[in-house]
Amino acid sequence: MEARLVTDITIRELCENFTYNKLEEKGIYGLNNKLIIQPEYQRNYIYESEKKDVAVIESILKRYPIGLFYFNEREDGMLEVLDGQQRITSIGRFAIGKMEIIDEDGVPLDIDALSDEDRELFFSTKILVYICKGTRTDIRKWFETINIAGIKLEKQELWNAVYSGPFVTEAKKVFSNSANSNSQEWRCYIKGDLRRQAYLHTALKWVCHSYREKDGDLAVRKYMQTHRNDTNIKELQDFFDAVIDWIEQHFDVVHDEMNDVNWGKLFDNYKESPKPDQNRIEELFNDPYIGVRKNIYEYVLNGEKEKSLLNIRVFKDDVKKVAYARQTSEAKKQGTSNCPLCACGDNNNKTRIWTFKEMDADHVTAWSKGGATDIRNCQMLCKTHNRAKGNR
């Protein structure tokens, strides 16, 4: 890949006929329509939400360097931004009066409120640009390796670049578009930033039916490679919609933990299961002893068979020590084992006093039957009996 350094492009030239799409939150064209600011493989504009847009403008007005820019020169002579899209969009938005900075007195200033001297300083500032030329494969490989401007690429942003094409373009219109009215509903069930491709990544994981991190990543990449030239995303969207509909049909109340649940996996495993008891779900959410609340959904869907999903809070050490001391004192007075189950037996352990380390805490009334995890419901059992006790 060839690259040449260009040092004479001013911000005035860069922003000539700058076009910004507020609906999709991205810059479209600059350099008098010769520069494509956000090609399909670029991430969405995120500087505004992270307040870095103001820092870019302030740096220019203070004559601080704002770093190198990289453009790709296409065969048709058009340029497209390889790196610097966020900064260019911030510069362009300020140039056309779509954003403000705050002066030292806390007063908001747009481009028209600047002094003539500062406005000229802004527009006459020159940027440093490397213009690169190579094959599409060269460009995508180069883009895949860069990490400039201090914001690490999310893996889905990276894959959008590597597998750019009609499929990614159409998918981003649905799953990366903050103007999509459905995105407010989806945020209840999906964790992450829509603009950083979290929703698209989730939709792809669901349709690939692969949920372990390593295997899931490979499956998503294979799916994107297979479909990269597709002009519609019907399979992807239909499956995503089916999962969302299933969630809403099975669970009446929205909890914050819902956006951290692997819904695609639950849909695959339990889509034929009946709707769970909603009162039981609320009862579990109000239980202070459940350690992993997001797993309540899987727990009720599988018939409450896997208690380990909930990570029921264990007895604290001070509670166990109190229970051990109480039981040991009583056992010594009675000449029996301090393990109540050993004391009921007929073998040599009937009178054995176990050490604290040889015993485990146990619920007298099982948690699944409403037993609390407190001193009133704690008993110490020898490890053998504790492992053997049922209703766990």
C-alpha cells in the first residue's frame, strides 16, 4: 500500500460543502464532495456523547496538534476517511454551527460567536493527512490493525470493516441507527451502546446460535463472510424479532437485569416452554439471598431444577462460627457428635466432635422451601452428611 503526506489542506477546504446527517449521526461529505467521511466500514459518530468533540475544537483554537488523518484514494479518484472520521465530523459540525464550545466564563460559543481572529485561525488551520492507495483488501487489513484517537475499536466495529458490503450496510440501518424507534424497546434486553454496534453484535450472535465467547466470535465472522454481499437481512431481522417477541410473551415485568441475559440461548433452549409463573419470578427477585439475579429467568424456565444458577448467598463465617460453638457446646454436654446427623447414627461417629474445618454450614429449612440464610436457620454438618443431604 502506497502513502503520501499532504500538509496543505486547510479546515476551510476540509469543510467545504460539509454534509452532516443528524438522523444517522454521521458526517457524509467534505472537501467539496470529494471526501467520503463515513464509509460503510467506519464506526458511528461517538465523540459528541463522550464530550470529545469540544476538546477537538478547543485544541485547534489553542494551536495544539490534533494528530494525523488517513484518507484512502479510491480508483474513481474519491477520497474516503480511513482514520480521523470522529475528529473531522466534530470539526465539520462546529464549522456549520451544529455544535458549541464553552469559553472560560462558561458562555457557550458557536462558530459565529468567535472573534474574527479566532474564526480565521480555525478555518486557516492546516491538517496533516496521509493519503493511502491500495487494494480493498490492503485497506481493510490496515484499518483492522489501527487504534488511533484513544478509542479502541469494538470487535463488531472491526468486523464491520473487514466484512463491509451490502449486508453490513443494511444491517447497520436497522441495528445501529439511534433513530430506529424500536431501539428504546431493545435496550431493555441488550447491554451496550447501539452506536458502538452492541445491538448488531447481539443480533448476529443470536442468529448464529453460538454463545461461548470464542466459538461465538468465529460463528459471527463466518456468518458475516457468508452473507456479506446479501442485499437484505431478512433472516437476521426475522430471528431477532422472534427472540424479542418471545421474551415479551413470556415475561410481563421488565427488570434491569434483563439486558444482561443471554436471550438467544434461552430462546433456543426453551422456546417451546410454557410461560413461567410471573408471581414466582417477582418472589425470586425480592429474595435477598439470590446472588445472580439475571439467572432467575433460566431458573424458572428449566423448572427450578438448577439452584446453582442463582448462586444462593452462603452463610457468613461469623454465623458459621456461632452455630458451630452452639452445637459443639450442646454436643459435649450430651456426649454426642456435634454433627446432628452423625449423632443419630450407630457408627463410631455417633459421639465424634468434628473440628470447625471438618464441617460445612447447611440450611435447616432448605432455601428452596423458604429457608433464610441467617443464624436461626443455620446448622453445621460434617462434610460427608452435608454433601449427602438432599434438596440442594
